[in-house]
Amino acid sequence: MRFIIIIATAITAISILYKWRYRVMNTILAVSFLRRVAVSLSMNMPTLRTKVLPGLFKSQSSHSSY
């Protein structure tokens, strides 16, 4: 019986976190220390550095309105 309650609680918590994932992420990243930790952890992931970062910093096209 206790096992079923633990599983049901875990499923409920996961579903709530999934439903409010962006709100939770914005709340966590609003704290500067946690934001710094999240950035440093993400920079330690080689796939993220090689695939995502070049796309963020590529130059603008010549059709820019500036």
C-alpha cells in the first residue's frame, strides 16, 4: 500500500512539474546563483556547446533592417 502511495505521489509531482515547466524554470532562473549554476552546467555538455552555441552567435543576414 505504501509503495502505491509513493508511486502515485511521484506521478502527480512529475505531471504538475511538466504542466508548469516554464513557470518553474523562470522562477528558478530568476535567482542569480541558480542561473549561474545552470549556465555552468550546460556549458559542460559537449553536445550543447557544439550544436547550439554556433547557431546563437552566427552573423545576421544582409537583409537586416539596421
